[in-house]
Amino acid sequence: MPPEPLTATFYHLPPPKSFRTVCTLRTLVKSGTIPAIIPNLMPKITVDGKLVEAKDRQMILQACLDGNINLPYYCYHPGLSIVASCRICLVEVEGIPKLVPSCQTPVRDGMVVHTRGTKVIANQKQVMEYLLVNHPLDCPVCDQAGECFLQDYSYQFGRSQSRFEEDKAKKPKKDVGKNIVLYNDRCIMCTRCVRFTREVSGQCELYVDGRGHREEIDVFPGRPLDNQLSGNVADLCPVGALLDKDFLFKQRVWLLKQVPSISPVDAGGENIFLEQNEGVVWRVKPRYNPDVNTWWISDDTRYSYKVIQSKSRLTQAMRTQYGAQVETSYGKAIDDAVVGLKAATTESGAGSLYALLSPMMACEEAYLLAKAIRAIDPNALLVSGPAPTTGEDQVFKHYMTHKETFRIKAEKVPNAAGIRRVLGLLGGPTATWDEFTTATRDDIKNLKAGWIVGNYLSSWLPANLPAPLKKGFRVLQDILPSDFAGKADILLPSSCWAETDGTWENHAGKIQPYAAAVPVPEGVLRAGDVYYTMLNRPGLYNAQAIRQEMGKMFTSVQLPSDKEAAPAFDFVEL
Amino acid sequence: MKDSDILILEEPHLSLGDQFYLPQVLKGLGTTMKHMLKVLGGTDRVIQYPEERREDMPVEDGGMLLQTYRGVHRLNKDEEGRPKCVACFMCSTACPARCIHIEAAESPWDDREKYPQKFDIDELRCIYCGMCEEACPCDAIELTHEYDIVGLTRQEMIFDKAKLLKIYDETVKDEPM
């Protein structure tokens, strides 16, 4: 059994003499020199008569939330520092005469907490009434309605009518940045956004201006909220004060259905939800994953969904006839492609085919395509597609401690590692993109025909095509039009990541699955189904079945269950 | 599904008279004659729609109360002639027939945030339950008492914003907001 962490026990031991003692003890236990003989006493607290096991030095609020006891809160956020300014989470602790903020009070073993006492409920009612004094009644036009903490808590402990007879203070609507708009009159001054710009994005664009009833969130003149994490403040905002301009007025949130997915913009593999209604993705929200992206996503990820509904998406299968492309049916195009590839193999022998596996493909799709190509030509060359990079990771730091808080990877494709893994899995001749483009290797020079997959979110091929792509019989599967798409012998419009199931491996080797959120556009066949047709497999593309086939790293990969995939901040009925 | 869940219905047995058809035809004609005689005798009556309308008759004589009738929708206008609707999607959310389609946009006016760029009601899908009217937070959508709406195509029966606002102009005199 691994030794238990020692820190938890110090509440029951005389305090250690110095920090060094703690370190020594911990090292000794870790190294196994002394056994962890002291039982690990996790502090246990009683909340409303229910025993809750907390972690060491955890706050009451977080312990309650972990133990499925729900307390209202606005300013608290597990990813930010604690300010205890909203005062709605106040609870009664036995032995303390006044109410204490549960978000800021650490647990102590044997603590008895009451969250439904008269004093607590009276406080919640008062806080609600006070917050609503100047809050405009514009829920019908507010985008936050439906996921608004203020709305939910008001429904639970608010009063249906306001006792405030004077006119409400009207504060201006402000344009705080490229992606974010601020409705100051809806703000409840929880300062989550201010803390975020300081502690996570580290750029300190937002600040609190004024005091008391004149208090407002604002940006400094000439310094708008404009960084790669700016969209997160709209997610953070518990009310409708900070809203995403991109999503503004588009849909009501209760109409949206969330589908767990992965960010397609970089190798970081940020966990996201695609939120769709009637087959249209309307926005992207972060999905909490402590190992990858915690609560945040980059703005590139947030607006990456636009390519799914892009008007310029390829939707017509084409084939080249007498030097010009003509429209054809999808089934015919696949048949022609297979015939062309087979002809090249019989003409020039084994080793004349290649498959360009794009790092935008799912591992399963890459595996299937490689199988399909190798079924035609057992010596076919597998090339990993280009992985554009911006050079350096973008790192965000805490504004004071300079500790790294978020990293946007420089590699701007989601699955380069996964493609490498699939190539390793299959063995046989492989080449990197650089080897392929320079074409100095003999086997690359002798290539006659190939299957090329694009699926990039923007144009991906250089204007001057690499030599092997200029000649021979070329089948292209892509989502966006390009010069090359107009020249390919067979053009197959493809599905993008939001339309199929699959897995991507991020830079850290974490294999993460994603699910189809929307159907493919009219005239497009899912890439997996194309490969199924080529391999004469019965049925439709089934990512889970392919993963079973691919072996040990992939078999255990499964989509998060509904409970695990719960949003980072979900309102739970109290 | 289990076999016990299947209900097998037997066709009704045809008697000799049924198999000849003619007696049954005459029986059916008899029912028609009975009603004709009732009309002639004054106990039944035929309403010559559209010259005669039920709303013009007293309720006790088979007429109807138009005040409680739920007919075609209208989009109300405010004092300045703008649609009152703020595109909150409450009606389309409440609609059990899913016949209301709204596209919202930022309003061109200063005093409100949002307005409906598109507001389509599929009057063929609509079941005229009046839930949209109840859900509306700003009394923008109302059911009028007009029931004789016609169209030659299905497309024609999808009423857009302009048409719904026009219905308001036409009905506002009889049914003030």
C-alpha cells in the first residue's frame, strides 16, 4: 500500500517544530524508511446531521460540494483565490457565535455545520434581496437566463416581489474587449472576472472602479480585454454581466444540448463541450479536466466551432475527367478512387501508394485508412501530415507569483502524437511530412498514387505543392476548398471532428475521446464510413469497436459518463 | 415485446344481408334521409357557411362565443409601431407543437436590447393551445379570433413577422390589446 500523505494527520499531533520537520517526515515516509504508522485521519465534519469527509485544509464549501451537499455561492471559484465577498454562502458553525463564510473557513475535525438554520436562510434571503435591488428585470433578453446563478437562487430564496420603490440605478453597457461585452447593471460584483484576469490570464485588464454603490467592473483606458483566455470571463460570470459577443442573442441556453468533445486547435487537447441545437453548434464551453485544461479554454478553441458551419465547406464529390473536375456521386467517387489506386499498384508494383494521414483525423480513422491502403498495396507508405506550429507555447502566469497557470501549445493540430502512435502500431514503411516534402528518399520518389487527408481548420498546403503531391493519381479528402482540392483526381468532401466519434492524443500522451455533436452536411460521408466501404466492412463506422481492435492503449478509452462530463459549474437544486 | 402484448383483432363476421351490400347501402341512405327530414321538420339546421357564421348566432342556437375562440396569432405593436416582441424565445420554448421559429438580433432601437429578426409561425403545425400567449412576458404574441385562414401551399401557411404584424393592424380595432 502506498504511504498515505502525512499532512492530514497534523491536526491530531502536536504541531511540528519547523517546516523542515514536516519535510523530513514526509521524505522518510515516501522513501519507506519509516512506515506510515499514523493512520490518515481525514477531517470529518457534520453538515446538517450528515457526516462529510473532507480533505485536509479544505474549505467548508468545497467539502460540502464534494459531499453532494449544495450551498449557494457567487464569488467562490475553485480555480481562483477566495475573497468571500458575496456573503451568500454563510453558514452556522457550532461554537462560533456569528455566521461564517463557508468558502473561506477551513474544516476542522468534528466541526458541526448547519446550512439550513433560520439564521442562514435569513441571510440568504437578505443577500438575494440586496443583490436584486439594482438588478434589472431583463431576464427575457439576457443571454445568461437559464444558466444564471442569480435567477436560480432568486427562485429558491428570493421573494417574488421587490420592496425597493425607488428607481433602479442604471449603469452603462460597456464594450470591454474583442470578444466580451459587459452589462454593468447586471453585475453583482463577485469579482471573479477581475481575479481571473489577474490570477490566470495574468494580464490584469479588468479592475473594480469606484466603491459602494458606485462600484463597477471596468477596463483601463486603451487596454481592452484582449488575450487568448478572454472568453473565459463570460463562462466565469455567475450572472449575465459579461457575455460572449459571438453568442450574444443567438440562442437561449436551455435549448442547447452539450456533447463532450476535444479542442481541435492545438496539441493541448483542451476538453470542451460542443453545444448544439437542431444540428447547429452554437458555442463551445470548457469541460473541467484537472489533468488537461482545468476550467479554462483558449479563445481559439472557443471559436473553432465556426468551421463546422462554414459556408465554404466542401459538399460535392468530384472526379477528374479529361483534365477537368466533374461532379459525381459519393459512392462512384469512392469506387473510382479504389480503381485508380489499384491500377497504380498493378502498374508499378508494391510500394507505389501512400496515405497522408492528417493530424486532424481521429486515431481510429487513421488506423482504418492505413488498413484500407495497405489492403490495396501491402507496402504502401504512411505519411504523417504537416503539423504547423507557431514556434513557442503561449504561457499564462499569475500576475504576482508568476506561476504558470495555463499553456496554449505551439503545435496547432490536435492529433500529431496520435498519428505517430498509429503509424508505430501498424509498422511498415512510414515517413514524416518533412521527409515526404523533400522527397530525397527513393521510396518517396517512386510514389505513384496516394490518398491525402486534409481536414485542417484553415488552408494547410503551401502554394508551391511538395513534389510527391504534384504527380500521379491523387485522392483528396478535405473539408475546405483549396487550390489542391481543385486539382485532385478524386475529391471527397469529408467530415470534421464535430461530426464523428473518435480519439485524439494530446502532446502529453493523453488519449481523449470525443463524440459526434452534429450530423454531417448534405452530400458528405463520414470519413470512417468511407474507409468501411473501402474495407468492405459491414455496418457503419463505430469508433468504440475500432478502438477494441487497435489494442491496449485504446481499448480502455471511453467517453465520459454524463456525471463525469458535468459542466465545471452546474447549478444543482439545493 | 412479448406475445401477450399483441392484441389480435378479428374481422367482424358478415351476415348474409351484409354480404349482399345493397341492404346496407339502403340503411346508410336511411340515415341521410332521417337528417334531411329533421332539417325540413325544423329540429335540425344547416349553417350556410360562409354566408352564415356561427359567431353571428346566439349560443343557445348553436352559435359560438368568439371572445374565447383561439384563432390565428398576431404580433402586437407598441405605441411607436414597433413589434413589442423582444425575442426571448419563451413562446417557442412553451410551444408543444414546436411551430414557432425565431431568429433574434440586436435591436436597432436604444430602449431595448433584442428584437426578432425573423419570427415564423407554422399555422398548420400549430394546435392553437394558447401557450405562447401565456408564456409571453411582454404581451407581444396574442391569439386573435380569426379562424378562416386559407392558403394554397404549406409554405403560404408559415406566417412570417410581416404577416403577423399585419394581422395586428387588421384585428386591433375589434380586439384592442
